[in-house]
Amino acid sequence: MLRVEAYLLTDVGRKRPQNEDSVGYFVPDDAQTLAADGQLFVVADGVGGASAGDVASQYAVDKVLHNYFESHEPDLEQRLVAAIRAANADLYDYAVGSGKPRMGTTLVAALIRGSEIHIANVGDSRAYLVRGQSIQQITQDHSLVEQLLREGAITPEEAQDHPRRSLLLRSLGAESKVEVDVFSGQLRSGDTVVLCSDGLTRYVDEYTLYQTVSSLTGEDACRALVRIANEAGGEDNISVIVLHVDPLTPSVFAESTRTGEQPGPPAPLGPGATRPSDALGRSAAASLESLEGKPKTLTALPEPQSMGERVRGLPWRDILYGVGALAAGVAVVLALGFWLPSLGIRIGEPIEPEPELPATTVSATTELVPTETPLPEDLSGIGEATAVPSTITPSPVPTLDPDLTGPVLVFEGEFVYGATPLQSEQALELCEELGSGTCLPEFFEDAEPANSIQMKTYYLDRTEVTNAAYRACVEAGSCTEPEGFEAEGLGIAAYYLDEANRNYPVVGITWSQANTYCRWAGGRLPTEAEWEKAASWVEEAGEKRIWPWGQNWDPLLVNHRNPDQPTVGAEAVGSRPGNVSPYGALDMAGNVAEWVADWYADDYYDSLTSGQANPQGPASPVEARYKVTRGGSWEDNGAFTRTVQRVYALDDHFNRSIGVRCAYDQDPQPGPGPGAGASDAPPLIPGDEPTPSPAP
């Protein structure tokens, strides 16, 4: 038998007004049920900025616990996945049926039965395994930054401060169906499993995590980890469960831990629903507050003596000082920091098999690896799982009016460049209201202040450069296939080569490839100032628009990351004719982001002066080779589609949501090749395009 010592702690952090994390567990006290069903531990992190993220996370925890232990499915993996999908379906259906914004949450769960363990996750809450002198992250984050890391587009150091580091590609409640990752294996004597939300992993690296759980008791390790995260900034809620495995004796918990009662169903969603403040894994029967914007009372419960107790935002001086064991433990951690490397600890490397243990403990050597998790046949109403698509699925090809394919003319004159502090504050509020992705003030403040500058006359492509136009450059021998052509999992090659997608914007290109195309087409990349003026400036009124069509946000005009109407990729250029700038340029908000010429510096606008003419951006890279993209994309929160929004990316970066449009100093001549306008070569009228090169 294995003994599992389990401790948890959840804390509001130092910046958030309330805790949107939830943690839960159930350990049957009946030996037969424990042997058959195991014990289940869950961490959920309500999506920041979403509607009632705290309610979503608590509901998901309760629903998973209830459905898992109610089920008689013999395959534990399938049973766990079905319980998670049921929580997802409830959250999604409630939002659709009520007309409310999506309620989203991440989730990571660890199911332990005997020596076997199954870990499931959706989102960026994580599970780690500490074994011997190694630590290994078991789960894989379902986030944009993690995808960029896997593709080699950014480094781990860049990921730490990436402006989209919290943008999730998968979460519960975002779609009607969800794909769940499951990792299965065998536990060994001395193993420690850690479940945590990203409020912890944002500040605690693997080395510190290893030191802490290896040198302190589970209870003190929880406290120390949360303290470290808080002292490093504490900008998010922080939750952690530490599970330590010992041999010989059955799992035991302190008397204060309620383990015997089977979890009841979660409190229903709907009017009157709020976050329960009862014990974890239980449903609250008390009168509950409404979701209609009323404040939610979060009860601060006693610190956990063992698994199952909850702390909500207590000041650390009230729960840490006086704990002598913790002080001694922290001293051990600091000491270990100096000599652990000399012992050959391998942080982040695969765990090597150890010699077989005696039969009285655990003798398995199977590593934790992803496994397939098909749905049980009897789970009607759930259906096959789908993640946020890794391939770009186009909508039907529209026919464009030939009058929309030429460049637009932008006249010389005065232009207000940048944003005011009030506009940045309003953008942050909108970002939080829309509830998809991370919303921080610094994401908007780099466009401040606003300055009146002078601009020369120029032309700009009316639409984003299409697949057909870019293929013409490749066929001419001047351009290379999009850098993302060979990238696995992005689906760029199929999207780019399909004739049905001839009118869709080219994506997967680096800044250099975008620049090469524009030069071949007889133009150049627009500067930030040129792009922004074409998108926003009303000559006659001397007025600056926040979106190309006006001052008010309209989600129907933009292909963006909309939780209420999920999109699956780029649309054909000009698909939303209402998304038009004062000069007639289309799709300058959303669809795909667009490379511009400038290097990025967050304080560049501070260096501008009133009356300055034709600013070109920094003369050289600042800190890193970051270029600017403009306009936002189908993967972005609507606040990032404003005409003043700035986003940076490495100049050799590519993905499925960055394209280009070109600028010209003179009216470009029609026809492909040098001197041609990008939007004129080749035509965008279906049936008139040249036959593309076959797929390699």
C-alpha cells in the first residue's frame, strides 16, 4: 500500500481583489471504494477577467469530483476525462443559454489508485513530479507562449515577460467541447507530486520548487511556495497541492479532514449562483448571491493543517510568524541553494529509472507519458473532443469587388499619433470586460503620449497581402515559401497552398519575408505612423478613431478572439466590409496582425515631439530584435485590435496570425512583379487567379 500525505494552500495574492482559484479533493474512507476508485485532487484557476471566474473554477472542481465518483466506468482515464468534459459542457451551455459572457477556468487533476497515477489538464495549471534528485513538469501548458516556445519562436527568458504569456488556447467553458490531456504512470516510494496554478509558476522556477518540496514538510512547503510567489510580486492568485508518497501504510489524513462523504453535485449555475464557501469537494446549500455583478463574499477559513482546509487571502504575517519549523525549513532551503548543484541534481531532465524496489513497496519504472483518451461510447451528448484548432480552417471564399483591390491614398498633413492615458485606461477596462487573455496596463501604455505630427503623402494596400499574391512572388523567384510552411501543428502549408484560400491573407512569414515581398511589389513596409494614420485619421474632421470605423467597439465588425463566437482562423480579405478605415483600407482591425517597418521600444513615443515629421521608429534594436505588429488578429482580445495598439515580436518570428500589407511612395502600377501594388497582383476575383505551384 501507499501512503499519500497531502497538503494544500490557496491565497489571493497581493494584487487581485478576490481569489478565482479553487482547490478540491476526495479520499474515500471505505477501503473497498478507495481500492477501486482511488483518490482525486484538483486545482482550477478561473480565467482572469472572465465573467465570474471564481464561480467557474469552484463549479468545475465540484463537478469533476462528483461525476468521477458517481461513475462506474472501469477505465479510470476515461472516467476522469468524462468528468472534466461534463464540467466544460455545463459552463459552456450555461453561458449560451443565459446570454452571459463565458465562464472560463483551467484545471489540473491527479488521480491516485494504489501505485498508479493519472494526471489530466486543460489550460496552464501544472503538475510536477519530484523523484530522487530530479524534477519534471508532467503537463503541457495550453497557451500561446508555450506554443511559441515549442516552435522555437521565443526563448524561455522571453517567455517570462511576453505580453501574451497568459493567453490560453484551451480552457474549460470556452468551447462546447474540449480536449483533455492525460498522463499516466506508476508512482514510487518517495515521489512528490505538485499541482499548482500559474500564479505560482510565474514566480517559482523548477529549481526553487525542487528545493522547497525536497527539504520541507508538505505543509511548510505549501506555505513557503506561496510566500515566495507573493514576495516576488503576487500579481495573481496562488494555489498549490503537495502530494508526498510513502510506502507500507494506507493513505491517512488529519482528523480535521473530511474524506468519507462522497462528493455531492455542484451548486447549480444560474441566478443565485456564486462561489460556495463550504468545504472542498462539497456543494453549498446556503443562500447564494447572484452573478449579476453583486459582490461575492469569500470567507477566510483557517490555515490548512492537512488536505482539505482552505485559506482565502489571509495576511502572511498572521499565518507564518510563529511557525518555527517553517523558519528552520527556509534556512535549509537557502543552504541547499549553495550545494545542491554539486550533488548532480538534474532540473528539468527526464527521470531515469531507479533499481527495482522491494515488492512490499512499489516496483514500477513506467514514466509518465501522454496517452490517448477516447470517449466512452455511452457518453452521448459530449461527443469527440476538439481543442482550439491547430490548423487554420477557412470560411467559404467570397467574391471581392474589383474596385476594392487597389491601394488607398493617404494625404499629407497633420495627424495625432499615439494614445492618451484615458484611452489606455479605457482599453484596459475593455480588455477585462471581454475576458479573453491577460490584461495588464503596460500592454496599452506603450502607445502614450499622443503627439501631433506631420506626415507625407503615401499609398497603402487596401487589403492584407493574400496567399495568391505572395505565391506570385515565390513563383517569380523573389520570395521564399512562408517560414512557417514546415512548422508542425500550425497547418500553414495546407492553408497557403489550397486554391480555395487564394483570397485569404498570407501568414507564417517573418518580418524579413514581409519586407522582401513588399520590395518585390514595388513598395516597402509601412512605418507605425503610416499604418496608424491610414487606419484611424479622419482628414475632414481632424479626428482620431479608436477603431477604423469609429469610436465604439463592435465585435461583429472584427475577426478576433471572441468567447461568445469562437473563430477558427483568418477570414478572406474584405469579408467584413464594415471594418473599413476613413481612407478605405479594409481589415485594419483584427483578422491577421501586420508587420510594420519599425523596431519596437516601449518608451519610443515619449521621445517624439509635436510637429515632428514622418517618424521612423528607433534607429536600431532596443534590448532585443523586436519589430512591431499592428492591428491585432483573430487570436487576440478585441482591445488589441485598436488602431493605436502596439505589439512586438522578434523579427524572425512567425505564426498563423501575422501577415502584412505594403506601403508605396507612388501610385503602384497594376500587374505582378516589381513596381506592382501588392493588392493588384494577382487579382482577387475568384476564377482570375493563376494556378498555384503544387504542394511540395
